[in-house]
Amino acid sequence: MHNTLPHMEQTDFPAIARNTLEILQVNLGYRCNLSCTHCHVNAGPKRTESMDKATIDQVLDFIERENIHTLDLTGGAPEMNPHFKYLVKQARGMNVTVIDRCNLAILQEYGFEDLALFLADNQVVITASLPCYLENNVDKQRGKGTFMSSLAALKKLNRFGYGKPDSGLQLNLVYNPQDASLPPEQQLLEQAYKKHLSEDYGIVFNKLFTLTNMPIQRFGNALARKGRLNSYMQLLKDSYRSENLDSVMCRNTLSVDWQGYVYDCDFNQMLQLPLGASPDGKTRLSDLNDRALAGSPITVNQHCYGCTAGQGSSCAGALS
């Protein structure tokens, strides 16, 4: 698959710069037990890319040196990396908040039966993808049987205390639109999710994050095949709101790929767009030891309109 996006050679998106680095988002590899239609990583069961232990140790060294307070783990299914538990334990030992971007279904897979308890024991924040509270919609987007598997995983997490008041175990859900449209208002959708999941299945969670689908990789290619890529890009651009610029995730987050190269955000990583602080080539995390990122430019392009359209979109949900 190509990195589909129109007019990559030029953009009229406003120039923005970095603030203080607070969050390190690490992609542990592209292998995943699912192949979701909205996936901007093009992850799946046949992918073999996986971060090795030497690179993971570089991540841990960087966290300690730069006093990073949050480690955000993604993939693929980050839990499928063989060094996932090692990384989590080491980071938590440094009192770093660890976020696991979990697809839920992985918790029901053979060989991962103890994963939910491990996450609870280490007080890992779970941000879990559940693109709808209706079975047909979820299975259409993520594969047959995924919805019921996700519900079973959520009930397991609830049993360990996740999502329950005063447990200290944070469980957040993530919504993605089914098609080429912007997410609905986050607070109202969260209320609907909580009502349906509680009344129909006895499931509780903390927050709902609404994310805009990015027109790159699998989702972008699907739009291109249907002749809808340009119209979706126009929707994102027409929905631009300048007030969202102050809160976009690239301002305080650094993205690391499975080989240890760094980017301004996860989407730039998928498009192989170099770090704005080093536009002349790829930069490794290990090369950032003495580099002051604060105030450096962020690499932007047309897809950045996805983060600033409507209510805005980031890894922590809506911006406004």
C-alpha cells in the first residue's frame, strides 16, 4: 500500500512549533491480531515489524534523561511485541504513566490470557478502541466477532477494577467514524456510550475519545479506490478551526517508530515525514540526547487538517 494523500509536495497548513516535550509515543511494531478498515498504520497479522530490546532500552534511557512523564504505547497491537511487559515494568518503576492503546480483542487471544491482570497490577492506563456500541458497526469496521470479543475483554477489565470509581485504574474508549465523516460531539457521544454499555452489558468506563480518521495508509487507500479521497480532504480543510492549533498533540509529543526513528507525530511517522527539527534526514531517538526540541518547527502537511477539523482530534480525543 502507498502512503495515500493528495498534494503531499505542498501544503497551506499554518506553521507551528513545539512546546516542552511531555509525552513519548512509541510504536512497538505493526503486527496486530486485527486488520481494521480505519487503520492508518496498515497493521495486521502478517506484519513482522517489531521493536527489538536494544531499541526499547534506548527508549527507557531517553525517558529517564529527559524526565518524560508519559509513555504512550501503540502499534499494531503493542502487546504483541515480545518485550512489551519488560518495557511497561521498567517505565512504571520510574513512576512514568504508561498508556496502552489496546484493541481489546487481544485480551481474549490465546497466549494473552494473563494480560489484563498484568495491566491492572502495573496500573497501566488503557485507551481501548471500540468504534461503536453496536455489534454490526464494529464487526464491519474491525472484523466478524470483534464486538463480542471486545465486550468480553471489557467485562474482564471491569472485574479487575478498570473504569470503576476510586479504583485508580483508568479505562478510556476510542470512537472512530465508520466512513469519511467527522466524529460527532464527544461529550454527547460519551453519554450515549455509557448508557448503552451500562444498560445492555453492565460495562463501565471512564472517558470516551473521538478521533478523526486520517486519509493515509489503509483508510486513505480505501477512499482513493472509491474516488472519495479528495472530497474527504476538502471536508477536513473546510472544517479547519484555528483555535485547535494550540492543543494539537505534536506540540508536546514525540513519536518513535519500531526502529527507533523519531517523528513529530504518529501520522507523520506513517508518511515518513522527517522530524521538523531535522528536516534533512531521519533522526534516531539516541541522537536527540542534547537536542532542545522546544521551539523547533513541526513538519506539517495536508493531513494536519484532520487534527484541527471541527472539534479537533488527538490521541486524547477532541480538542475543543
